[in-house]
Amino acid sequence: MTLAATAPTTPSGERIVIRRGRRQTGVHISLTVLALLGLAPYLFMLITALKTNQQYNQSFWAISFPLHWENFGTAWVQVQPYLVASLTVAVVSAVGIIAVSLLAGFVFARFRFPGRTLLYTLIAALMMVPSIASLIPLFLMMRDFQLLNTMAVLILPQIAGGAVLGTILMRSYIEGIPQSIFEAAMLDGAGPTRLFRSIVLPLSFPVIGTVLLVTIQGVWNDFFWPLLTVTDNSLRTVSVGLLFFQGQSGTDFGPMFAGYLIASLPLLILFTFFSRYFLAGVQGGLPGSH
């Protein structure tokens, strides 16, 4: 009968293991606390959305029974037009930004032409111009083009502004694609159009997902421009529409918080499905490399 060999342990080694375990426990506790703090507003919205005004006044923080799920139906009727307007602006803006910035990024990353560096520097310099500085000229331009109170006044500035960041992200990402892939394709007779369609577009899904999320988040959170340029209630985006919804339901807390919760769900669902591409695009990796 033989005894299995065991690795010798020393007091210093045990102290290192204990110290490492305590450090990991501290990290887990800290991350749990941060997650709970981040989720606390949504939990409060959900609890409050299921209350009547009487329940809200009697139990501010706690769950109160019976739960009033009909508040979501009331909120949906009023918030639904704002969601449709926001989705329309977000989708059209995202498609326009991705099309413009992907083509521009491909040209800046893979072509050499006179003035290339200067032109890209001017585009990058636009990142340093605060949006508030161009607000009045942009408003006057939209007024002269008679685009106020139309869907175009919400979409065109989003495309123009978002294409700047999109071009920078696309160019940096496309430059990270190995040159050998392009050289092999060109040896097979592929031209610029084929390179873009068969190589750049399929490999750029991560950065496209990043630009898509940034664009939709920007549209969803944009408040001052839609408030300034749109007065038609059917054209109001969700950020401005919730302001008017709050004015209409300011004394009815259940539907009001239900409306806030419904308005936040599209971003949550979108990030859930595109988070992998978003993280890969930020890290500059290719699909399947993470």
C-alpha cells in the first residue's frame, strides 16, 4: 500500500492563497454592489409602475399589492407614437451613418491620394467642435430649407454628426484588417468594389455594431434638438415625448413610471443582442477572435 504524494505547503504559501481569496471576495462584493446600484433605478421604476397613487403614497419603496399591470397598457397608448418616431429616426440615421462612414473609412484606410492626411485631419478636428456651437447655424439652415417640423430635420443632423465619429472608428478598424487578405484578393483580380463587398463589409460587423449602438443611443437621448425643431406631436421622439407625457400624467405615478420603463426597453434589448459586436468593435478585434 502506497501513499499518494502531496505538495508541501508552507505558512507563506498559505498566506498568499488566503490573501488572494480575500482579494477576489472583495472584488466580487464590489462588483455586486455596483450592479445593484445600477439596477436600483429600474427596480424602483418597475415597483412604482405597478402602483396606484394611494399605494405610492402609503409605501414609497416597498411592493404594494394588488399589482396594477393595467398601468402599462395606459402608458403604452400614450408612449407608442413617440417610440415609433424614435425608432424611425434611429434606424434611418444608423443606416445613413454606417453607409457613409464605412465607405469613407475604407477609402482613408486603403487608398493613397493627395490631401488624404489633411482631409482626415479636418474630419477628426470636427470632434473638438462642441455641438452647442453649431446649434444656431444648423437651426437657421434647417429653417431656410423649410425642414422644420419634418422627419428630415431629425435625421439629417444625426447623419452629419454621427458620420464623423463613425469614419474615425471605421478607418481605425479597417486598418487593423491584415493587408495580406487584400493582397491575396487583388492577386485574384478583385477590384475596389469587390474588396469592399467581399472583405471589408463582412469583417466590419463588430465596428458596425458599435456605430449602430452609439447612433441609437444618441437618438434616444437627444432632447434639445427635437424640442427646438419639432412641434408636431406625431414627430416627437421619446425623450421629448416623455416630457409631455409627464405633464399629462404628472399626478398618476403608475402610468408615468410605466412609460419610462417602456421607453428604456428598446435600448436594453438592442444592447443585449449587439453587446458582443460592440465590445469587439471597441477592442478592435475581428469576428471570432474574442
